[in-house]
Amino acid sequence: MDSAEPVPEGPVSGPTTLQVLRSLETGPRGLTEDEAAARLARHGPNVPPTRRGVSWPRRFVRGLRDPFTAVLFCLGLVSAGTAAWGTASVITVLVAVSCALRATGEHRADRAMTALRGLVPTTATVLRRPTPDERVIPDERAIPDERAIPAPRELPAEELVPGDIIRLAAGDVIPADARVLTATALFVNEAPLTGESSPTGKDPWTPSGAVGGPAEPRPAPHLCFQGSSVTAGSGTAVVTATGRHTRFATTYTAPEAVFGGGRGRRRRRGWAQGRGQGLRPRAFDRSVHGISWILVRFMLLTPPLVLVADAALSGRGLDTLPFAVAVAVGLTPEMLPVVVTACLARGAARLARSHGVIVRRLPALHDLGAMDVLCVDKTGTLTQDRPAVDRSLDTAGRDAPEALHWAAVNAWWTLQLADPPAPDALDEAILTASESPDGPALSPYYDHYDHYDDYDGIAALPFDPVRRLATAVVARPGAPLGVHTLVVKGAAENVLELCVLPDEERARLQALASHHAAEGLRVLAVATADRPARSRRDAPRPAWSPADVRGLDFTGFVTFRDAPDPAAGPALRALADRGVTVKILTGDHPGTAARVCRDLGMGPPLAPDAIRTAADIDALPPTDTAALAELAHRTTVFAGCTPEHKARVVAALRAHGHTTGFLGDGVNDLPALHAADVGLAPHDAVPVAREAADVVMPQHTTTTPSAAGNASDDSSDVSSDDPSGAPCGGLATIDHAVAAGRSSGTNIATYLRVTLSSNLGNVIAMLTAGLLLPFLPMLPAQVLVQNLCFDAAQLAFAHERPDPTALRRPVTLRPRAFLRLITGFGVLNAVADLATFAVLALAAPGPTGTEDESLFHAGWFTENLLTQALAMLLLRGTAYATTAPRRKMTPVARAAMALAAAGILLPLSPLGPPLGMTPLPPLYYALLTLVLTLYAATLATVVQLRNKASVARGSGGSGRGGPR
């Protein structure tokens, strides 16, 4: 059988168990080793299809597709075509360095993911019959069936084949798609597949309608799927699908097709290819494409302007082609891809080293810094995926310990007397709470009760998923001789039906239970009854049956809540302080999700319209993303969501200008992980979710809430000296990752602002000088050396640490804002360059000061590097304002000083004459000092005014960061 059984949408139907066993050519005693070996060879190992790793050389070649790198590579080809071999060589080296940095960082992340996949080996208990040669026949008179008794074996999960019979027990991970044959209070956690936090009861197949009772029909209660886990009970099952044929494995190629809502072959194919066809490009891609096209337009426009203007005024024609190419190269920062990649790679390396975060795609770090909306799945991210006792209530709804006490007696003895023991998450929560009851209402009175293990266990009726209750029969300490006590706990409706109560009282208690359920709590009812002791003559343990469970005395209710992650609350507040809005997309009940929000302290109480359900999403047309985005803006919790609902919300937020992240850990989160700008998954997520994520969070460790809260005050330094730097996993680590992303994004934005405005000013000045001078304003070799000095200094931005106050807002690279900004500062820089003409006219010999070409070249070369050094210091803005007192000399300050020294010393050094430069007269330096002082004062004033305007816009509540 090559595929899993389809999940029925309505009542249980489909082939009978016997028909399934026949189709698989197996039986309840399992397969022989020879049969299993043959099927293993035919079906292959039971491993999900993994994406083939990308080699380092292939990643290197892919780096050429980066827009910044592609622009630079094209310039290199143009330079080689015009015989500017020096420029072409330098560009080739820089392109290679950029691609190597990016390929190395992503290859290292892939190796970390490969190691992560092999940390937890999975095994399964399988029944295998020996082959005829292996049978040991102690007695020739034994019947044939006894000669091939199946033996349970612990085998690696990858050796399972269709037709194998496996045993399931609490704590086991379902190793393959299977159909339940026998079950004893079997409950399976399917949260990784469906998002539902409550375990699902599993039973053998029965005909439609054969299972009666008040319980609603459950979809596919006889099917278990790979990736889920057993939380309680035991059973056996027959494997129906393995490897790439399991429902879990199909999510690698078509997540939407697995859970319904498929939109055709083309859409599903898009998910398989990684990010979906038709989805908007991610934040980093949008930014770099916009800025790259600005550079391309300038570069395409510059050479023709230079050639036409020079031919019209000077008659030099094509002789100025190398100069025109040099001007175009001067406009494009050669170090652009290197600096951008270095900033991202350095931030990713620090996160991996200090917090255990794996950044699988380097641009995702920038997207984290630009993120202003984070959508999270509740189960396993905000909560610990386990219940905790909330309250113990009496019949009047008041806090009282009696219900919790009797619930603990029931939980202890149903566990002790079960064969095999079947631990349950609710029972564990009850026993934990009874050992140390929380709350002032319980503590003073709980000591009046005997401990649950002081009772004498007589018999137990384990939890029955049909009757939805469990019963323990005990002898109370000090009880009259011959009296046993039935202790029953279970679903409120079922227990109340077995209690001796007036109809009005039963209705009141049911309403009380419904009220707490609507508040997002799970409710168990507890009842007791004294019965005459059964005789022990016929059996070591008296026989008790469900028919004896009636005529009970109602005791009270025990309510449960999802235990929140202790680090989630402080982390959510830290993210809010950073301007990140958190939205919860869950498959759970609205009340359960709202309760988690209250427990985590997510701001003021949620308004009624802040909680929506999947029905509200379905009411909007799939093509009306504007309406869905508007709904998402007003909504904090979307409950009852399917995978398609989650993906629709995320895609709508992205389509309307938000940089959106999604944190999920299950198979049902795959479409949303693909739809987000940046997908995040915790360390313990299912493998397919980790593979789909851009960033993998570390494993949860013990972290105090205060430490997690300190993350919001942490600076961009995520190194080991961070006081809260111990990895804590989940949302607490996302705050560190966001800080690192914004640090890298701030450095990239500052670098782009400085280098593009300086380069644009130089280009404007060169074009003007080319029209006014009878010679080239700068030789191509001088342009190349100047660019190398400036670009080498720009590498310091990869090592700069912005001030923590600069990381409070999302950092986005907006191409239009950059165009306005670099145009303004570029014109200012060009004015300073042109003012140098006047300085040279006064300081240089001759009537106009332009007779000596080498002197003019040296003067402009020195002025250009000095103004660029000032721009590096002054155009950084306030992002680094408070960093200087902590560190006397920042990397950028040191680089600016080195750049200024190079501008002054190169014309005076032996390298000056080969580059066509001569020493400058002292008067030039005095006049240049005056020009630079005026330039610095004007630039500082403009930057200060711009920063004030930026702060005013930020306080207006936009919540969106810009290129600062």
C-alpha cells in the first residue's frame, strides 16, 4: 500500500480492519523478517524526503543573482570591454569575496541543520515473526501457530514497512502512518499536524454509527499519522504508509494539499518550490531591487551624458570613454555587496555563537530587523504544550480543595492499577498541583486531607473515550470495614449524568462548567460514592464494571489552563517595546487563546473585536487582501485557523506594506512559514518545519523571566558579554535576533547613505568639471585608487555597534526615501567639491589655477577623501550617538581617520607621481580647512534637522522605521 488512508470528513467510514490487513498482506501477528526485508527493498527506508543539500560552489554561483552583486559584475564586464583592466580586476575580486562570504555563511547554517536532524534517533516497537529457519520448537507436539509466536523488537523507525504491527505506549512518537488495531485509553497529540493542543482519543475502527453516546463524532479516530505522539494509554496499530508516502512527508511538496484548501496544481507547486508563486518579494529583496534599479538608471544615464557633453564642448569624443566608465563605476560602490554580506554574516555568526540561533538564509537577518508584525502559533510557542491546574471548585463555584484531592486519588490509582500504566497529561497536572497546591484558597485547607497514596487501591476502570470518564475504587483510611469508595472524574456532562441530582441543580452545574469552558479552561467534574466491598474469594482483585458507576455524589470541578511559557510574557513585552506587533494564529478555541493572552499579560484586556475566528476570514473573498489586512490590523487573535487561514492572514499583511514574520513548529504551520517575509521555527519543531524556516531558534533552557525581560534593554551586541545572553529559546531569543537584525540593518542603511551620497556628489562634480576643464578632472587610475581607499574604509561599518536606542524601531531600506536623501546630501557634497576649484585657483600658480593638471588632480583627490571621511562620521546620524562615550574610538572613526590620512599623504608619497599627482602648496591646505569646516557645519546642521523630523514622524505613531 503506497499511500495513507484518506481522512474521512464525516462519521467514521471506509474499509474494515480486516480489509486493510488483507490489502497489506499482513495479520495481527505481524510480518516475518524475510517479508519485511523484501518490502523494505521495494518501498525504501521510512524517512521523509529531504531536500538535497546545496554545495558550496553552487551557492557561490547563486550569489551572482544578488542584485547588488549583479550590478557590480556588469560594471566589471563593461570595464573589461573598455580595456580598463585595473578596474575590472578590482571589481572581479570584490564580487568573488562577496559571493564567498555569503556561500560560506549559508553553507555553515546548512551543516548545523544537518547535525540538528540527527540529534534524536527514533525507534519503534515492532512485532516480527521469525522465519521458518529461525523458529525454535521446544515441543514437536506444539500446534503450528505456536511455532511462530511474534516477538516484539525495538527497531530503528527507518526500517518500518507497510504491514508491520507496532506497539504504542505513552511517550512514543508515531513512526509512520498507521491504523489502530487495539487501544486502551489511547490518546495522541496531533498538535504538530493540526494545531489542536488537546490530545485526540484513538480507537479501533467501527462501522458508521456503531459508536453511540453523547460525544460528537471525531474525524478518523482509528488513524494515527507520522509526526504525532502518544500522550496516554497504549495500543497496537498496523503501518499503512511509510517514507515519502506518509501524510507527513507530502508536506515537503504540497502543504496545502494535505490539509485541504488547495488552489490548483500551480499554487501547490509554488509552495514546494519554497515561497509560493505570486507572493510579494520579501523585505530584503524589495529593498535591494529598488536601490539596485536606482543605481542602474544612474549608471546607464551617466556615460552617454559624459560622452555627449564632452564631445560638444571639447571635441574629444570616444577618447573620454574610459573616463565615462570610471565615472559610472565611481557612482556604484564597489564594496556594496561585500559590506552588506559582511554585516549580515557577522550578525548571524554572533547569534549562532552567543544564542544558538541558526540563520539559514543571510537576508533573513535583515528581514528580522525590518519586521513590524510577528504572527505566532499558540501551541508550543506561547505555551509549554502541557496543562496546569487553574482552580479547584466546589458545587457553588467557590475555591475548595476537595475536588482536587479526590481527582488526585483517582489519577494516582488509575495510573498505579492500569496494565500497562497509561500516564495522562491531565493526571500529571493534577498530581503536581496536589503536591504543592497553588493559590491562597487551597493552601490553608489542603493539609486536612490524607495523601492520595495513603489510600488502598482496589480496582481501576481506565479512561474510556466513549464514556469520557475514569474510575478508581479505593479504601479510605479510617473508613468503616467493608466500605469501598468509587472516585470518578471525567467530562462534566458525562459525570453529572451519573450523579444523583435534581434536574435544576444538574442544569446549574452544567452551566457553571460551560461558563469556565468559554473562558478558555478545560473542565473536569469529580464525584464519589461509597459501595459495599466486593468479596475476594473468587479473584485476587474484585471485578468492577462500568455498570457499577452510577448514583454518585457530586464533589466539584477541577479546571485546567494551558501552562504558559514563563519566558513568553517578558519576551512579548520586549518585542512590543521594539515596535513589533504580535498576532496569534491558532487552531484552538477562541476562549483558550484569549485565556493565554491574559495569562501572558499581553497588554490590556482584549476587546471583543480583537478576537476573530476562521469564519471571519472565510467571509472575505480570497482576492480581497485589503479587507483581510484591515481586519488583521484590528485583530490580535485568530482562532480556529486552518493552515490556509494562517497563510492568508500573513500574505495579506505582507501585501499591505508590513514586514511579517511567522513562528511555528508544526506541519500545519508550513503554508504560513512559506508566506512570511521571515519564517522562524523552534529547535524542537518537526523536521519539515525546521527545513522550511529561515531562522531556527535554540532549544529551550531554564531562564528567569527577568533575564528574558532584560533582552529588551540589550544593545546590538549579542556577544558572550551580554548579561542575558544565555540561550533561552522561543520568543525570548527572537528579541535578541531582532536586535541583531536591526543592528545589521542600521549599519547597512548607514553605509548606503554615506557611500551613495558621497559617490553622487563626486559624479556631479566630475561631470561639471569635465565641462569646464580642458583636461579630465581625474584620471581613471586616480578614480580607481580613490574608490579603493573609500571602499576599504567602508568595511568598518560591518563592525560598528549602534546604540540601543537606535534599535527601538524596525529598520527598513526604502528606495524612494534613499533617492531623496542621497540626492540632497550628494548635491551638498558636490558643492564642496566645486568649492575646491576656487581654492585651487587661489593656491595654484597660473592665471586660473588649472594649468597644472597634476596639481589639480592632487588637490581634488585630497579634498574628495577628506569630505568622504567627514561624511562617514556625520552622516551616521544619532544611531551611534551614545556609543562613543563607552568606546573611545569606534571602528568607523578609526577608518575615517585612516581615510583622511591617506588623502593627505598619498600625493606627498612616492606613489603620487606614478598616479599623476604632485605635492600641494601650504596655502591650499589652509583654504581647504576653511572649506571643510563650512562643509562639516552645514552637513551637521542638515543631519540634525533631518533627525528631528524623523523623531517627530516616529512619535506620530507610524511604527515604521526608515533608512536612518
